[in-house]
Amino acid sequence: MIRFEQVTKRYEDGTTAVDGLSFEVAEGELVTLVGPSGCGKTTTMKMVNRLTEPTEGRIFLDGDDISTIDPVRLRRRIGYVIQQVGLFPHRTVLENTATVPRLLGWKRGKGRERAAELLDLVGLDPSVYGDRYPGQLSGGQRQRVGVARALAADPPVLLMDEPFGAVDPVVRERLQNEFLSLQEQVRKTVLFVTHDLEEAVRLGDRIAVYGQGRIEQLDPPATVLGAPATPYVAGFVGADRGLKRLSVTPVEESDLDHPPAVRLDDPLPKAAARLRAEGARWAVVLDAGGRPHGWITADDTAPGGTGGTVRERARRMEASLPLGAPLKQALAAMLGHDAGWVAVTGPEGTGRLLGVLTPARLHEALRRSIGADARAVPRAGVAVESVATVSAP
């Protein structure tokens, strides 16, 4: 959808902002551009909509050389979201959102209908917010209006220049979540400039790590964090890149342990027999639908003679997550519940237990993920040595 061919931007004072840039962004792909201030990220973006003209090279949009397209017509084909939002203070939220359709000559009713649809899509009820003015909105709400306005004419390409940088961390995370959900629905081709590596990792299908005017590495987030292409990239992503990688490494079935499982209504002697048979000290407790309820120890099944059921002695635990959730979420659940494991359930929405993830298995999953990227093989096929599998000397 977007292709750069040996693009250079050099200013009259001799400063080279972008130097021989060549890369492609596929249709529906979200590429984050990350790097220090002054490295050429925003210049790269502004050359796509011709707010800045390249000195050398060519840029193509859906196969068309943009230098042959009238800049005004070009910009109406591209959504543009900036940090300061840029809403017209004298226009209502609905009128702001309908700006580009109006410029394109849409009928007033059609433009307002489209604006209302998009406001609803970004979580702003048009019946509540449509007649308000930008000054009556919070920073996060104004940013959502900016995204809605950029999408109003249904452009194939979206340019976003640090769109969430001016809001506090809590609102930023909420906006990131909403944008990811929105992108799943609209599948725009997106160039997203940010200074925040965590944001780049979280949002990008691929990350372009900029040095001075050049892309040092363009890869999926897990690859950038697990296998930095150059010492510069390794230094930029930091020594804690393994921790950052947790957020882009999903939990897979091969990561799970499978302790014994008993049902809430099982008699205690039956549960005790199951634990003895498997030589286990504890078991996961499931409800009638196979969903995790908690756990029970061998000691819990022993006292009290032969009567009673697991329900009477089971210990409740809420630490669970669906298959495919990031390892970071699993670690957060363990820490938040002070738990030695987290239950992993099916992704289909039934909540049935698939297995449990322990801290040791989480660590192994991260190591296998790095090894899989390095060898270009599936993660399940990578063996790693763990403390649990090494015999004592």
C-alpha cells in the first residue's frame, strides 16, 4: 500500500533528515516508527501526504507515485491524526468529525450520518457528545474525536503522529486498547510515530527502529526485542527487552502444565485417591462445566473421615486468562493474586480449563519464543533446559 524507494530529505542548511529510505507497508498493516527526537520519523510520515517533499527518491501509494497527485486530493485520501488533535474550537464534535466528507462534497445529511457512526465506533455517543464543542471534552475524548475525523471519509491510509502523547498514562493505555479494537474492525494501513517503545511494541505489527535518518531494523515486535539487528537497536530497546517481550509473546498450549483436576462435587476420598495415584500434592478444582474454580491440597482431602465433598474444602482462586493472552498478563495475574500458577482457559469463550502456567513455565515460554525467532521454527519445537529438568550434581 505504501512504498518508499531510496527516499532522501535534505534541507538547505545541509541537514539530512532522511537518508536513502526504502521500505514497504502492506495493506492493513500497522507499522510503528520509533526512535529518538530528530531521527526522521515525523519527516518520513509527512512525506507520505506531501506536507514535506522529498529531495530524492519516490513514494508510492497503492501503486501511484504521489508526486503525480495533487497534494490536496492526496491528503483527502489519507487520514491524519496528530498529538494536538487540531479540532476546530468553533465547530461541534459532529461538525468536526464531518469535516473531510464536507470537503469532498458529500451531502450534509450523509456526512453527519457518517460522523455519528464513527463517534459511536470510538466510544462517544453522538446523542451525548455530538453537539458539544472541543473545549467541553477531556483530552482523551478530543483524541478520540481526532481519530474519528481521520476515518470519516474511509481513507485507505492513516498517519498518526504521536496521537496519544499528550494524555496521562491511564488514559493513554485506554486509548491504545480502543485503537487496537478499532483497527481489528477497520484494518487500515497505518504509519504510527511514537517516542514510546512500549507503545510501539504494543500496537505495531512491525516496528521500524530509526537511527539518524535511517531504519536500523524493521521487524515484528518480538523479533526486535528478542534479536536486535545491531548494537544500536540493542541499546535502544534496552537491557530489559526480555521484560518488554512478555507483552508480545502469547501463551500457547505447549507452555502449559497439566496437574490433576477434580470436580467441586467429587467426594473427598475420590479426590484423595486421584492425588495419590498421580503422586501430586495439589489439584485444580473445576466446576460442572470444566471451568477453573480454585485448588485443593492433599492435606485438605485427608481430615474429616470419609464424608464431605471437594466443594467444602476447595480454595478459591481467580487467577485465570484465555489461551493466547500475553505472558505479561499471566505474570501480572500471578503477582496480583499472589499465586504460584495461573489457570489458562480455552479461547473459544467456554472458559474450560486447558492447563496451568507456572513461573518456571512462563520463563521457558519466553526463552523458547526467542529461540524460535532465531531459528525461524515454531515455538513448540524449541527445547530449553530448565532447572527442573537438570539433575542435581
